[in-house]
Amino acid sequence: MTLASPAQAATSLAVTIRNLNKQYRAAPHPAVNNISFAILEGSVLALLGPNGAGKTTTVKMIAGLVLPTSGDVDILGCNVFSQRAQAIAHVGAVLEGARNLYWRLSAWENLLYFGSIRLVPRRQLIQRADELLALFELTAHKHQPVREFSRGMQQKLAIACSLLHDPAILLLDEPTLGLDVKAAKTIEEIIGYLASERRKSILLTTHQMHLAEEVAHDIFVMNEGVQVVYESKESLLKRFDMQGKIVDVELSSSPAEETLAQLRSAFPSVDQQMNGGIETLSYSSHNQQEMLTFINTVDTLGCRIDNIRYRRPTLEEVFLTLTEKKTT
Amino acid sequence: MKWVQILVAEARRELHRSVAYRLEFVADQVLFILGFLLLSGLFYILSDGGYTEKQQLMSLVGFITWRVADGVILRSVSTIDEETQWGTLEQIWLAPIPPRLVFFCRSTIILVSYMLRAIFIAAILLLSLRLTIHFSISMFAVFLLAQFGVIGTAYILMGLQLAFKRTVSLTLAFTTSLLFVTGALAPIEHVYWLTIAVRFLPLGPGIHLLQAEIEQPLSMIHLWLSNEGIWLVCHSIVYLVLGQIVFAWGERYALNSGHLGQY
């Protein structure tokens, strides 16, 4: 995937990042090394990478919170570094999944404060704060101090605060970090709703691949500051699908260590895992015959097979393949 | 009128903060009232009863002026430290206004808040020590002008806080030393070099002029035409400008090194 043409940029590009570099003074390697990508209006781009890949630095450079060594970031045609006020007016951000709120203040006071410094007119601010509390199902907790909120409620309120000035672009850095399954699911639904119904352009960084797989339209994978892959989610998964399918062999009980060792000597890339409490052996190959040989070997070694499923690789598996390849 | 909106937002935030930390708020006032009474008693004993009513008044005016300055500088710097720890500092940089404007509004609200507290403390101390003060408009003007220089000083220290982090202890040492070296509590005439240095220190010319007003009240015209009056205006302007320069440097340093939100 390449950056859209200038003609397209005028109409459909919300954020354009060009040749962005960041070299911290004491660091031996650049935190971000010459990356370029774009976020289309109303789409979600998932920025993925292992720890230390440069994701947070990239997000902060887009938000103007870190100055790049070189490169440019344009937000709806305004340069973040030379036209900061105009560019930032279009951005809402929830950073690093951390506290973005005043814990001693109530939800309502937080909304009023952050709306005021974003220069939302008072009457409009009150109406909007009420709407957002209702949207995020926090109205009942309007006057409750934020320190009494659960982590999920705090994260919902942080997202609400970032939406007060109705920004076109939303930057979410690890929005589900530390959340339980239910709260993470709610955040996932909110992100999907904001992109599809409210036409927000969202940049999402996460380590939870299923979240990216659910909500993202485009995927940008980086490792050690460098771009590994940048393409649409569909084409990425399709590309890996064509490279090979995965067979999941579900067993009735765990195989013996010796059996597993024998299996691994014949099929080194076999993966053993528990899927929903079911012992599963997964094997990936582009060769149908090789897959059948794998299943036969499992059977011959005396493992009791309950079920066999063929599937395409998940984003997590694609991500691991991509980042492992890069590391080697 | 965006600054009015930010002033109101900062006032609400400061009010809610004071309510949330009400015990700290009350303890703070009690500490300063007791502190001054204790020092006053000490001076009385050390001077063998020669600590006159006028000297007590001069110490009180110096102490109250210092107390407001101490509050403005310390709170302005610690607010950046707190916000870094709370994870809210970067949200200020995500507003479509210069962060300096937010911090100027914040320091102004802190100044008003500490002036109200100072009125309360002064009233209690005046009653306790049975002192009377003839407060004039020119004294208020001097007081305000001195505090604008203090806001400039707060900006310098906020800039250092952005760049180097954890400067609250340094700020505390700095503001505490101001109480003694500016002659706020006790005269410094016997240390010649200090009388020269104090003219350049934050708050120094302001306290000197306020204490001189107690000895010999001046009209507004006489005040602003005097060398001390002109020096105070220049002194406050220089500190305000210097504050802006250091803050801008600290901001750029933090943005370049990527540690704005770190502590």
C-alpha cells in the first residue's frame, strides 16, 4: 500500500505521515525510522508491533507531543508542527491506556474542564457532555469521583473527554490495556461505532490482535522503528491465506511428552495450545498433502482425535510471522 | 475571550481540588499562622523586648507577601509534577491553545486563591497580635506588581520542571530561602551584599517597597515616580519575559526528548 495520490489526499485522507524519523539523543538506534502511512476518513488503522517498536513515539508525534527529527504529519491538510493549533483542533487522544483524567474530580467536572481547554462553547459543552455520558452509559455516575470508577469506566470517560470537541481524528494508544474481557469488548464496540456511525478516523495501537482484527481496516506493523508491513487488513489476511492454511487437530486428551517430541521432529512448526479448554495441535502449510500427512502422523502416534478444522491464519499468527521474520 | 473560559475552568478545578484535599487546605493555614506567631515570639525574646509594633507590622507584611509568592511558585510547579504523575499533562498540550496560556490562567487563579487565604491569615494575625494596618491602594498596587514578577519566577521554575522533572524540592528550598534573604521577616541592612543582591531577587524590591510604605506612606504618584517604583516595574517585566523564555525552552526540550508525559 502506498500513500494516496495528492488528488485523493484532498478529499479522503484524514492523516498523512511522511518519512517520519525520531532519533532520541542517548539512544543507539532511531525510535522511528522513516515511516510513511495515511489514515483515510472514517477508517481505523491499527498500528501494531512488539514492545519498543516505536508505536507510542509515532502516536505522540502525530499528536505533536514529541518533535520528530525529520518528516511531516498533516492532519486534514494542516501540518502538526507548523500549524499546531489548527491541526490539534481536529484530534482527540487517549494515551497509553493510562490515567488521562483527574481522579479527584467527578466525571462531570472532568468533562467540563477538558471541554473548556478545548474551547468548546459553554452551552454546547454541557449538551455534548450529557450526550457523551449517555452514549457511554455513565449518566448514573455523572457526579461520582473518577477514583471510584472501575478501570473500564475510566477508559470510557477518557474516550468521552477526547470526543468533547467532536474531533475528526481519534488516537487511541492501548485503549484496552488492563481491562477485563467485558470492558475490553465494550471499548471494541465503541471504537467500531465511532468509525462506522460517527465517521471518525481512528489510529489504534494495541497488543490485542483480535481487537485489531475486529475493528481495523488497515494494518501497519512496525518493529524496531521500521515499517514491516502496511496494507489493508483484508489483503494482508488474504495474502497469508494464499501462502498456506492452518489445520487445527483437536484431541480428547493431552499427548504424552514423548509423542509430542516425535511429532515435533517430523513437523518442527507444530504448535500445541489449549483452545477453550480443548487440547489443540495446529500446523500451517501451503501443501494439502503435507497437512494430511500431519493428521495421519498424529493418529498413528496414538492421539485420540476429536475434531479437525481448516482455517485461515488469524491476525495474531500473521503478526507473529511478520515480526519473527523481521527479527531473524 | 478564550482566556476567560480557561480562567473559569481553572477556577473550578482549583476549587474542587481544595475541597478534595480540605484537610491539607486547613492544615496549611494553621501552620502558617502558628509559624508566624512562633517567629514573632522568638524575635521578641531575642531583641529583649525591642521588637516594636512597627517592626512586627513590617514583618507581617513581608511574611504575607512572601506567603502568597511561596504559594504561587510552589503550586504552579507542583501542579506540573502532579499532572505528569496523573497522566493529564499531555492533555493540556492536546488543546488547540498555547499551553502557556493555560498555565498563565492557572497561576493567576492560584494567585487569587492565595491572596484570599492571605487575607484570612493576616486578619487572624492582626487580631492575635493586636496590630492595626493602614492599607492603601498604592500598597495593593505594589503587592500586585511584585506578584506578577513572582508569576514570571514560577514560569522559570515550571520550564525547569518540564525539562528536568522532580524540581519541587528545589523549588521548596528556593521559596523558603526567599523568606529569609528578601528581608521579609527580619531586616537585612547589616549584610551589605545582601541588600544589593535582594534588588535582583524575585520579590525583593516588592517587599522592600511595601515595608518602606509602612514606615512612610507614599501617594500613588510619588510611588511610581520614585526610583524604587520604576525599578519594581522593570524587575517584574524582566521576570515575566525571562519566565516566558525559560518555559518555552523547557517545553521544547521536553517535546524533543519525548518525556513531556514522563516523571
